[in-house]
Amino acid sequence: MNRALLDDSVSFNEEQHQLIESNSKYYQFGIDYTINKEHSLSASISSDGGTNETDIDSETDQFAFETLNNRQFSHNYSESRNNAYTLDLGYRYDIGDKGERLDFASSYGENKMDNSNFNKNELIDIINNTNTSNSNRDSQDQDHVKYSSRLDYTLPLKDKKGKFEVGIKYDI
């Protein structure tokens, strides 16, 4: 890419190469089991994760009146990883033949994220024969745990035109 001012006193030539790679995966396995007419169980486990990587290299030349003054090299790399796991359990109790029901469900999940970045820059001042470089690296790790439970009770109304439901839910 060439960029120039209207009077051609200063111009730039920039070249950039970029590579981005991503992958993700998701798995889930579940089972429902009816113990008898009144009792049933359910369980599932899932896994979700992926990575993203970005790698960028660039070179910029600065010209003044068509004479090379500065050359800058940059390298930037970032990586992000995510892994999550969830376990779900459920129990249903059908009370009698009139549609009365008690439901319990619980879920436990973990999510781990790792992010890292690396940047390196070098500036070469050709006119003054000086070289300046800097680099930095940072990383951030995050762990999240989630627990959730709920209990629901359902009671059909006597006129069969509706039902009464009450429930409680707890999340941390």
C-alpha cells in the first residue's frame, strides 16, 4: 500500500502479512431414564472449546522527497483459548394420576479462558543511524464456575382449564 501527501514531500510504503487460525469444538452426551410411571431421571454432559490465533507482520518505509528516512518493523501475535464443561442432572416425580408434578434440575459448569498477546516494534532511523525497539507481552487467565438448581411444582386446577405452578431457582 502506498500513501502520499499531495505535495509528495512525505510518503509511506507499507507491507503487511496476516494469518488468522480458528477452531472450535462442541460435544454433548445425554441420557433420559424412566424408572417407572412416576419417576424419571435425566443427565447430560457437554464440552465446548476453541482457539483463535492471529499473527501479523508489517513493514513500513517512510520517504521524504523520495529518500528513505525511517523503516519500521512490527510483529503482533495473539492467542485465545476457551474450554467449558457443563454437567446437568434432572429428576421428575409425577404425583398421582391428576397431573401433579415435581421437577428438580441442577447444573454445574466450569469455563476457563486464557488470552495472551505479544507485540514487538523496531524503528530504524536511517538518517541519524539510530535504532529503537520495544516489546511487550501480556496474558490473562480467567476461571468461572457456575452452579444452578431449580425446583418446580405443578398442580392442575380442578376445572382442567389451567394449572398452578410455583418454583424456586438458585444460581451462583
